Amino acid sequence: MNLINQLDHAQSDFSERVAKCTHVDEVLKLKSQFIGKKGTVATILAGLKDASLEEKRELGPKGNQVKQAIEAATQERIKSI
């Protein structure tokens, strides 16, 4: 699975899992598991070092987009709890 597919999978996995959270603490813990310093997205983006320049140009913005989507989904879920 390439890095872009991994990022897409992480985003959809987060969306599915955050919808099942019933407490704010659960949502925040899940968020840190995905976009924290040692989270899923950070682990995937660590693969950037081995990527070609062209791949880096595509992966960088995609990584930021996924992080922003996870942050937005987190805030949305917190508001709905």
C-alpha cells in the first residue's frame, strides 16, 4: 500500500472510530493516536524521507489535508457530544 493510500485509510478509519466515541476524553485520545507526535499519520509521513521529490510534493499537502480533516472531525464530534 503506498503512502497516499495509507493516509486515506487513516482518515477513513478515524472517521469511523470517532463516530463511535461517546465521551470527549475518548475523542481526544483517538485524535492523539492519529495525529499525535507518534501517531498513525506521523508514522506514515515518516516514510517521506524515502520518497522521491515528486512523491514528496504530493504527500506533503495530502498529509496536511488529512491532519486538518481529523482536527475538524474531532471538533465536530466534541460539539455533538
